[in-house]
Amino acid sequence: MSDANKVAIVGIGASTLSRDGGRSVGALALDAVRAAIRDAGLKREQIDGVSGIYSTDQPTVWPGYVVEALGLDNIVWSSCSSPPSANTVAEGILAVAAGACDYAVCYHSKFRWDTVSGAARNDPLRKAPKGAFDPALNMPLVEPFGVPNGMFAAVRRHAHEFGTKRDHLGMIVVNNRTWALQNDAAIFHDTPLSMTEYLAAKEIAPPLSALDMDMPIDGAMAVVITTVERARDLPHRPVVVEASSNGIAGGTDFFFRAFDSYAAYRVLMKRLWDKSGLSIEDMDLVNIYDGFSSLALEWIEAVFDVRGEAGGFLEDSWDPEAGKLTFLGRIPMSTHGGNLGEGRVQGFGHVLEAVRQLRGSAGRRQLDRAEMALVVNGNNPVNAGMILRAG
Amino acid sequence: MSVTWPSRMDHDTAPYWKGLQEGKLVLCRCRQCRTWIHPPRACCPACWADDIDHESPSGLATLYSCVIQPTGPGRSPEVIGWAELDEQPELFVVAPISDVEIDAVPLGARLLLELRERDGVVLPAFALMAEHES
Ligand SMILES: [Zn+2]
């Protein structure tokens, strides 16, 4: 299939990423959206689609806020979706592909609410709004027990069934933290992490430590999407979307049945490979979601088709000297540092990094060969994945 | 007695809470195809029947997984288990596991349901079964 009917990412933008940027969650979104539109070489009048992540438990803003604040007065398509970030990018891809709009800007903005840490709790500017997030209506059943996190139970089960060890999670964490050292924008750009330090960290949700959990930050990111045809008139080499998919399967409830993520990831991956006619062998980079290192672990199993064998697969891919993973002898993972190293914009960094690498603008971490990248975000049932190609 | 839980109750979950008040764990079960359903739902995921009954399971279960849950400042954490009921694969009740060392939680262990009062409400919990019982 020629590129004529395809869509491409033509602009990327980000706010600063920091523990306290001195800017509101709304301002961060506007920073990212403006940067992405400028990067695409577009005028605000040309933007006719806008999508964002919005959810009552998320410190972000809905599209109306962005439209009003930036005077985007020509919007014919808009959408809200749940995290992760690739979800809103996928929405934009579909809207442009369907002809619902010509130039979509897709954003997500994260912010440290007072619920994320003691420091945030003492900041009067960080109060979370009242209101519970209970999309599967089950929370009251587990509230008496402190709402235990089913994803933590899932990694315990994985370890029990497959012998996964902390070292394996450590390879994922250290890989991302090592790559973050080559990313000046990363929250951990100057804080190396060794495997010894990782293994010494206190397990706060065994087998996970705080190092296994993505780093809350203030930060926003955005992309602009249009057709490949229109992209030819724009300044950057387009990054073409070869396929985009979600995947939901089995138990989807975070509280009761968070054990079926792998099944959901396989649904998503099968669709990506089937639609694109590509395989993992065609990828030069995989940016794999790491909200928790354990989520990355099961994504790796699904992406490389190694269910239950992630431990051995990671060992085979691990370079202890470099502190990095290289899959199948040549494919790096999350060269920006992932959520664990760059900071938690819930997977948006994975999209932007793929675009940078495919454009050839990743600076000192630019890969020698970067023609095709896989991005996967999220867990079950909120996720998205895409295959991107240098156009 | 101050009743703290549940924070919210709806048409689907009311029988669950009412059962606990009466000292029983009752779960949804499809009258048509006999599938057990938990958390409570108004429709059977297997056959789509709306014909939902409420029954008490045997209380026998296996520990599928768990988390170590903080309980508040100055209080020791507790083990919250995913008890896979004998009635059906992946039929989980999420509840505390009584009297277990947090460093040595045996996944795969046999469990027995017990109901315990907590903050003025009867709630499910599970105890490890002794070797000879299992
Ligand atoms: Zn049924």
C-alpha cells in the first residue's frame, strides 16, 4: 500500500519536565500544544482537530480548555480518552485517517496532585478535586482493605508462575535509567542507577520498589497529525503510522482481575502485525510502557512472543557493563528513558522518542539505524500501540 | 456503631452487602448456566442471561496472589489476598489473609473463608488451612 492514504506525525512538543515547574497543569498542556503546532510549521487556524487525555482521576484538562486558551477557533473534531497517552495519539490518527479533520493536535498533561507524595500534600496548589474514579464500579468492595493494587498482585503471580526475579525487573529499570542519562530533558538525566543500587532498594510493594514505579512529574507532551500527503508541505520528515491498535481481553478490573494483561497485549500486537504486514524483525526500536517495570515485563513477553520466558529473554538481552538491554542482538528499548527515567507522562515520551529517532533528531542518543519503531502504552483495558516508520 | 462501608452501593452490589450484614458471603450466580460472577454484575458474562441468583460459595479457596498493603501510620501492613474460590477458575474474592507472615506468604496455599467484623461491618477474610485440613 502506498503512503497516499496514510497519516503521519508531523509535529512534536513538550513542556519542561520537572518535580515542580511552577506552572499549572493547564499551562503545561498549553506549552506542549503550542510547541507541537509550531514544530509542525502550522498556524493555529489550520488546526481543526484536538484530542486529549481526560479522566476524573487525572490532573489534566479537557480539549475545551486548550481550544479556548489558545484561540483554536476552527475545531471540527475533538475527543477525550483515558490514559495512557498513546490513546489520544491513536484517536488523532483515526480522525485524520477517516477525514474527520485535517490537522489534529493530541496532548496529555501530567501534574503532581497532592495525592502522589508527602511533598505534594503540603502544597496548597496541588489539591486533587473530590470525586472517585471507579470505572468498573467495584471499588467499594475493596475500599475496606485500602484498595489494594491488582497490578502488584499480578507481578507476584507472574513471579510465582514463571520464576521471574527482581533482577529481571532490574534490567528493565536500569536500562531505562541508563538511557535517561543521554536525555537532557529527563528527570533522571544526571542520576545514574546501577543494578546493585536497584537490588538494594526497599520493596514497598514486593517485589516492586519505588524504582520500579514511574516518576511523578509536572509535564505535558503533544503531537500534530495529518495525512502523509499534506505532510509533504511541512518542515519535518514525516513519521508515518503503519498501524495502530488497542487490545482488551479477559479480566480487565484493576482490583479483582488484573492478571490478563498479557492476553490483552497479544490481541493488540497481533492486530499491529496483521495490519502492517510487519514483524518484530522489522523494528529498530521498541518503546515499551513502564508505568511499573512489571508492566514492561509482560509487554516484552507479548511483543517478542516469549510468554513466561521473559526472565531468560531479558538475561540474554542484558549487557551488565553498559547497563542496557538489546533485544534480538540489535533492538534497544526506550532510548529516552521511559516513564521510569524521563518521567511520568504516561507513555507520551515513548511516542515522541520514536518520532525523534525516526526523524534522526535524537541527538547524542540517535540510533545508527532508525527506520521503524514500535510504541506500546498502558495495560489492560486501557492501552494503545502503534508502528511508526520514517517517511 | 458507625458504619464506614460500603462507600457506595448499587442494585448489583446490594445483595453482597446485605449478605455480609447477615453473616454470609453471597455471590452472584447465573441461574441459566450456573456461572459464578464476582464482582457483582446484572448480566451473566457467559450466557448474557439477566437471571442472576445469589448463593454462598463453599468458602474453600486457593491463594492465587497477594499484596502487602499499608494500613496507616504506626500500624503494621497486612496481607490482602486474591482467593481463587474452588467453585470456578479465576473466581476471585479479594480479602485479608489472617495470621500470615508478610515475608512468607505461600501462593498456592489452601484457604478457608472466615467473616470478620471490621470498622462495624462484617467483611470476608481468609485463613490458611492447616496441612491436615487441606
Ligand atoms: Zn449464564
